[in-house]
Amino acid sequence: MPVALLTVYTGSFCGHCMRVLDLLQRRGIEYTEISVEDSPGLRDELAAKNGRRSLPQVYLGERYIGGAEELAALDRSGELDQLMANGA
């Protein structure tokens, strides 16, 4: 089974989170979803890593990709396919 390269940090009732998950599902891209609500302090850890508290937060391995807008832009430009093919 392929290892999911993308990790998506989400929150409930987050429209942007649902858009990201929908895009990934439509494109057939494997991902791991982690709800910040399941881990107290996780949102603070993410903010310390990249300076952002907003959700969703998308990572490719350890590399911060951004949120819904950034992922959609990568998809439109074709860069998302390149990133997934290279795994980085």
C-alpha cells in the first residue's frame, strides 16, 4: 500500500478543509487527515512551525505547502502533480 505523502491538518466545520479534502479525493491523491481537535496543543505546535494558526494546513512530508488557496493554485498550475511525482 502506498504511503500518503500529504498530511492535512483540519478542524470540524471548516469549509476550506472540506475543499482541500475534496480536491485530493477527486485527484486520487493519498493523504492523511489529522484533526487538530483530537490533540490538545497541536494547533499551537503548527503555529510555532509555520507561523499560521489557520486551517487547513497541508504538508508534503515535513515541507509546509500552505492551505486551501495554495493547494488549489498548485493544482491549477500543474505543480501539484510534479510535487507528488517527486515526493518533495
